[in-house]
Amino acid sequence: MASTSVRHHTMFIGGEDVDSGSAYEIRHPATDELVCTMAKGTVADADRAVASAREAFESGVWSGKSPAERQEIMQRIAARIGTDQDEFIAAEISCNGATVRQAAGFHVGMAGVHFDYFAQLAGSYEFERTIETDPVPTASTNTIRREPVGVCAAIVPWNFPLILGTWKIGPALAAGNSVVVKVDEKTPLSLLKLAHVAHEEGVPAGVFNLVSGDGPEVGARLASHPDVDKVAFTGSTAVGREIMRLASGTVKKVTLELGGKGPSIILDDADLDFAVDGVIFGCMLFSGQMCESGTRLLVPAELHDDIVARLVARVADLNVGDPNELATDLGPVISRRQRDRILAYIDGARAEGATIACGGGIPEGEEFQRGHWIAPTIITDITNDMPIAREEVFGPVLSVLSYSSLDEAVAIANDTEYGLSAGVWSRDTDRAAEVGRRLRAGTTWVNTWHAVDPRLPFGGYKQSGLGREIGLGALDEYTEAKHLHVDHTTDLGLATFALVLSTPRHG
Ligand code: NAI
Ligand code: MG
């Protein structure tokens, strides 16, 4: 433990800072330096947070506010993500090692915009709608109401805590729910700051709670808790399956945003300078620690060697180093465990006969002896059945495969248990879009990557997930649809009751 004293952070439950009996250290992924200590939550803390969320929900302090009132408070929170951005950026970088450019533009900048979008949805969402119906068998007025589900648990990973938290907290609050957020063990600070900001801007106590602690303990408790109505999770497919199983006990609503193995297809007519830079952006941003990264590159066989040479040359231009430096392109990976996992995938590919075209290990240099680093890596001579082509590596590692016909490219692209993202590179956007229609993935880009807009849905086919986050329908996942039927029949003789009561009334 470093001798300098660092700040200790607590959980936020029922509008109060709540400490726990034990604390743990958070260390900077780039340097191993002690960032802070954090209260380690327990099952009892999860239970307390759920009870607090339930009480707030039932009281109507938030669920009973008008959508316009919720919108106004939420827009103030969104604005604070902007005015307090330095603190949010520092919170993200110090815990997950995002580079300062990416943290400003993506981790925090996008979170502010997306939070504001959910605030606007509170105002524009059709919470109640009356539908014209047939006057047979009886005349009636029929209303569809979208009512908040109740208590929502949000289990969030370490790569984009503020954005992925916002994708769950935003629609939950907009629809009038209460929330319990379970932060990832490694990255509590940005969402903790958001919880405080929300409270300061008028979200009542108990509506937005934040707990910490181990996933299999505290996260699992939330996923199975009888008083939680919905669980939203982003993380690994393995844990996603477990959450679905735990949630089944009380038939909770579930949304899952899980792993990916995004295929990135270069067509034979692509502008190779453009495509090569785009492929590197698609794979290497945030050192490949993004669920929708393009990690499997499919190239025409006749262009393979040319494209690989261009990729290797361009990857050599990447500045790997201190994430706080503006000139840095790639920072560290999140943890020793993840680093070793990535190294094991690279070693496994090497053992199976793949070629490491560049990178392949820890970068050389004194500054990479501390923290967790992987040199940007390109691997060739791969077949689509190898683990490196099938499993989510979650590091700066691009796998290159060749194809000999467009049908084969589409078949390889779709030969995966995942279906989160895909992309196509071509000078002919119509032709590329045609290929895009054949790819089984929730987001399919042509000539770009990582373009995520809050108005458009995000989520996975196959084992990449369940349901969709963001998009025009984002609040559907956080509401129950109620059909309210008011019958206008007053004449007993005309009522449908005669279907069972066929004999006339006597007396
Ligand atoms: P993880 O899936 O174990 O952790 C994500 C969240 O789930 C954390 O908040 C964790 O505390 C919680 N959690 C863990 N076990 C749980 C359980 N049994 N019940 C309830 N909650 C639980 O991910 P991890 O270990 O950080 O990374 C492993 C791999 O997962 C990565 O290599 C990557 O492939 C994938 N991953 C995908 C992400 C995505 O954006 N889709 C984000 C993070 C990881
Ligand atoms: Mg885990």
C-alpha cells in the first residue's frame, strides 16, 4: 500500500453515502499506482439498496412526477456531465486507462449527449395512447398505457461505465423507475459521481442507488432478488447466461448486451488507404476493449498480402503510452488478468500455426514494466475455427482471414455464435449495403465503425444479447404495456356475459 493517503469512496444508497466493513484498492491500469480505496459492498448492501429503491418507487416521489418534470431534472443532470466533465474524465481514465482523447470524446462526451437524449424521451414518449376499436361485440374505449416496471438493476462493466450505465439508468429514470446500479469492481468512480450529481439536481433519495462488490455475490443477488423487476446487464456472454438463469426465478424482464466477434469485410473495390485506417480504428480503439470492435478482418485472397503489409505499416504509427498524454493513441488494458488472457489467446494462435505479423506481446520499454500492456497485434494464417477467430479476445488484436468469393465472405462472417457488430468497406456503397443486409449483426456499418447514435437501436443477434438499448424504443424495455379497457355497454341484454349466462334473469 502506498504511504500517501488517497481518498476513500463509499456506496450511495437511499440518498446517503454508505460505507461497508471492508475496503479494497483501485489501481491505475497504466502504472499500478493507487488511485483510491472503495467500500466493498455485500449482499446486505444490495438488499438495502433494493428496499430503498422499492420504497421510493411505491411512494411516487419519482414515478408519480409528470414526464415533463422528469425530463427537466434529467436535462440538468446531462448538463452537469458537461460542466463537470474534467472530473468525469479523470474518474474514467484513472480506473480503466482510457486515453484522454477517447475519454473526452467518447466515454464522457457521448454519455452527456445520450443522457440528454433519454431526458428528451421522457418528454416525447407516448406513455398513454387511446386506440380506435371495433364497436363489436360491445363499444369500448381502449387505452395502451406504458407504466414503469418498478425497481431496475443495472449491472455495468468496466470498459464504458458512464455510457453503459447511462444506457440503463437513463431510460429507467425517464420511464419513472427506481434504479440500483452495480458498478464493476474496478471502475466505480464515474457512476458514483453521476449518482451524486443526480441527487444534487433533484432525483429523490432512493431513486438512484449505487452498490459495489463482487459480481458473483452482489451482482448475482440483484439478478435474483425477488423485489427487482428488471435487470439490465452488459458484460461477458458467460455472465449474461448466468444472469438470465438467476432472473428466471421471478421471471424478471432482462436485457443483455454481451460479447462480440465483429467481422470487418474489405471488398475487392475498396479504397485500401481508407479501409486500412478504418479497420485499425474499428479494432484498436480503446485497445480493442469494446464489445462491438471489428476483430475479424476478411480480405479478398488476392489482396491479402498487400493489405497485411499496409496494416502492419500503419499500426507501427500508433503511439502506445501514457493515457493522459494528448498524443497517445493506445493506452493499457484494464487488468493483469485481462492482459494474461489476451497473451494466452496470442500464444494459442501461435501454437496452432498462425503468423504474428506484428506485436504479439508486451511492448518493449521501461514504461511498460508497470501496469498492463499489450502491443497492437495483427495475426494472419488463421482459420475461422481457431479460438482466436471464435472467442472474444478483448484486446488490441486483429485476426486476418482470406476469402475467395463474396458468398464465402458472408458465410465466414456469419459463422460465429455472436452477432453484435459487422462492417463492410467498399467504394460502392450500394454494393456494400447489399452485403450488410446479409450479415447477422445488430449494427452493421459501411465505411465506418463505432458510429453509435442514441436514436438508433444497439444490441445483439444470437449470443451477443437480448433486447436493444438506446433507440426510439428504449423506454419500451423499461415499461410494462397495459391495456386499459372501459366498456360502454349498459344494457345487460347486449353484454357479452350471455356467452356463459344464457338463461334470462328471473325476478
Ligand atoms: P464480467 O462479465 O465478468 O463482468 C461484467 C459485470 O458483471 C461486472 O460488473 C461484474 O461485477 C458483474 N458480474 C460478474 N459475475 C457476475 C455474476 N455471477 N452475477 C452478476 N454479476 C456478475 O466481465 P469481465 O470479467 O470484466 O471480463 C471478461 C470478458 O467479458 C472480457 O474479456 C470480455 O470478453 C467480456 N466483456 C464484455 C463487455 C462488453 O462490453 N460486452 C464488457 C466487459 C467484459
Ligand atoms: Mg468476471
